[in-house]
Amino acid sequence: MSRLTLHAGVGVLAVGALLVLPSVARAAEARKVTFAKDVAPILQSKCISCHEPGSIAPMSLRTYEETRPWARSIKQRVSTRQMPPWHINKSVGVQQFKNDMSLSDEQIDTIVAWVDQGALQGNAADMPVFRPIETKLFWQGERDGYGEPDLVVKSPEYTMPAVSQDQWWRPMVDIPGLTEPRWVRMVEIRPSNIQGRKILHHSIAHVVMDPNDPDAEAVNRGIASGRPDRQDADDPSAIINARPSLMEWAIGKGYDRYADGTGKLIKPGQKISWDQHVHAVGEAITAGSELGIWLYKKGEEPKKRTHLVGFTGLKDGTIGLDIPPNAISHTEGFTVLKENTVITNFQPHFHLRGKAMMVEAILPDGTNQVISYVDNFNFNWMTNYIYAEDATPAFPKGTIIHVTAFYDNTKANKNNPDPDQWVGYGDRTVDEMAHAWMNVYYLTDAEYQDWLSKHGGKPGVPKPAQRTQQQQQ
Ligand code: HEC
């Protein structure tokens, strides 16, 4: 055992000794962490959706034999909160989510202690029963009782060779079966076959609207960020928001159920433009994505439209992005909300040099608040942080959404293909961009006053009623 692990082990003993007195020997005994009893339940609930045969991760973590060789790597990834891929800062901004896959501090301590104590197997009788390996496709929404989707849109499939750079597969398709305008309640994306789970990193379904559609202005640009005076092509918010999306998906994510009373309107003639990030896994695999759409019943249409807005992280348009070689740098973007706005999620978007993104609100009264901060961005993981219904912040019109985007163009960034390059704005993965994808909906003044009265008169991120310890599983 190296001196380092020994040292960490002593730390664990010390904690154990505090908890279980009197004898140090007994304390060590009481703190003996085993795979079967302590670690397997965590892997079962937090890891195997990706770490099992046929899924995206490089190795399965379902058994002791499979997991043991990865013990050190697991300790490293888990203690730095790289795995599971949930990279949002735990001390500022919204802290309750619909799709939280992170580990609690206690779960991290358990895994670290297990590795430090020699990664013991323990008693086979303590092993939890794992659910069977996922071998067929399913809709999570159907499992959760929402029935089959009303419409399914399929992307053509792509054959990813055994060895290749990452690819972006962007076909465009019709929405079959849509004969009249309908409101969307819920969406889910899944790979088109079980093999596809290995290669599909993430998949976005953009809606392509007829530019002459009278709704195009409100939907495409979003009232939140629309800058009618700046329709030119180098307004980064115009570029981003010209692409309304039904859903962004990455493996590990289930469905998006829009906030109650809100939805997205789709119309016959619109198309879905796919943006699929596929990566090679050592065997050729052919797959695409499918989008399941659940509609509001006729006569039960929602009152509000939700808009996916890309709040810009650039101040001076595309020319404002100027990242020197071998440097850490940052840009900032400011967007004035023209309506009272409720924000329901956060997904930072960068390319390879992305490092961190903070979204703050500067309120008309001059105070400011952090809405969300991803301090540990990793290009492989465009995780979408979906706020819990009672944690969604609302801001009055006139609030400024301030996005600060940090870039790491040094060799410390493992995703950096070449730290000696200058980097500017562009669509290629080797270029950069920065925006905060957020689904928003708007409140009238009366609705906003009502929201305030339910939140102690305070705009912004609601204070949790009481700070509860994060859920265990
Ligand atoms: C959403 C899917 C997903 C979840 C959930 C997930 N992983 Fe991963 N994991 C991956 C993928 C994909 C990779 C390979 C790409 C990467 O390193 O980001 C990976 C890589 C890793 C690695 C590095 C392997 C190596 O090559 O060194 C470790 C260790 C790891 N995961 C452990 C865990 C543990 C432990 C959990 C649960 C506590 C977990 N992961 C949860 C998808 C996931």
C-alpha cells in the first residue's frame, strides 16, 4: 500500500474513532466498508445505467470482479465529482433538481473509504439484487405511467466505425402523423436500438419552423433575449435562438416533462433537425435516435409556451471571443429580460476549451444572485440541470442575466487538442462558443405578483423551506 493511501486510511480511522469509541480496534472494525454491503447499492442506484454491458461507459460495474480493477480510478473520479457526470457547484444557486444523479457526501466517503481499506469484497450474502441488464429498448415515460408517446420521430441511422474521431450526425426529418397544430406535454429521446446506447453521447432535436410562421419571432428568438435591433448574423444570441428545440438528451437522462401548464406548440410542415454526438467504441455500430412526443389532450392546451433560450456568454458578439494560447480566459454576456421570467433548467454549452459557467441575475433593485454555477465543466458531458418545480426562480422584467464563461486553453485541460492554438468563435468543435441553455416561460405582472406573494415577496431563487441533507439514493 502506498504512503498516500495509508495516510488517507488513517484519516478514515480517525473519523471512525470519533464515531465509535472506546477502542481504536473496534472503531476500525465498525468502519469496515465492503463492496457487497456498502458499495454495490451505490453502484446500483447511481452508476449501472451507464456502467453495464451494452451501455455507454467503457466498463461494467455490476459485480465485484468487474469493479475491483477500477477501484483507484473510481476513487479519483468520484472524489473529484467527475462521476457521475454531475458538475454543478453544490454551494450556490438552485440546489434542487428533477434529475439529480450526483452522490451525497456520505456516499463519496463510503466509496473512498472502501478503496482506502483495500477494496474488500465482504460477505456475498450482503449483495443487493441488481435489476436485470437492460436488453431492450423502452420509454422511461411509459414505465413511469404516462403511456406510449403519441408521436415518434426517428432519425436515419449512422454507422460509426470501430475507430474514429467523434462525429456529429445531423439529418433532418419530417414529423410523421402530425396533421394539425398540437401542444407538446413531454418529450423523450432514446437511441434507435440497444447497441446505440454505446455510441450515442447526446442527441438534440431542434424544431425547424417556417420563417413566415407568425409565431417564429416569439419562438425562435425568445422574448427574453430577442434583440429586434440586432438581427444581424453576428449577434450570437440570434444565432443560437434561431434554433428552437424540443429536447436535448444525453444517456442517463429520461424525459423532459414541461412545467405544469406550459408546453411547446408543433405544427404540420415543421421538421426535426437532429444533432447527434456519436463516439467510437472499438466495434462498428449502426444507430440513430428516436424522439417520443406526448401531447396535451385537445381542449386541455397549456396556457404558457416554454421557450428554450441560449443566454449568451459573449459581450461583443462573435468577435468578443478571443482565447490566447496556453491561457485561461473568460468572457461575459448580458441579456435584459423583457418579460417577468421563470427559469426552469440550466445546461451550459461550450466546446473543447469550456471550463466553467456561472449564470447570475442582476435585479432591477441592484442586488444580484447566482442562479447556477457549473464549476467543473467537461466537454463530454453537456448535462442538463432541471430545476425542481418548487426551486424554479422567477425574475421581474428588467433583470439582467449575466453569464460568465471560463475557458481553459492550457494543457491541463484533457480535452484540449492543441494548447498552442489561438481560439475564436465558430461552429467547429475546435472553435469556441458559450451560452446557457435555459427553458423559460413568462408571467404577466399579475401572475408575477402572485408568484412573489407565494415566495415571501422575494424574487429569484426560492429559499428551500429547510436545508435538508441531500437524498441518499
Ligand atoms: C450518465 C452515464 C454515467 C454514469 C451515471 C456514470 N458513469 Fe462513469 N463513465 C461514463 C462514461 C461514458 C465514461 C467514459 C467517458 C468519460 O470518462 O467521461 C465513464 C468513465 C468512468 C470512469 C473512468 C474509466 C477510465 O477509463 O478510467 C470511472 C472510474 C467511472 N466512470 C466511474 C463511475 C462511477 C463509480 C459511477 C457511479 C457513482 C459512474 N461512473 C456513473 C458514464 C457514466
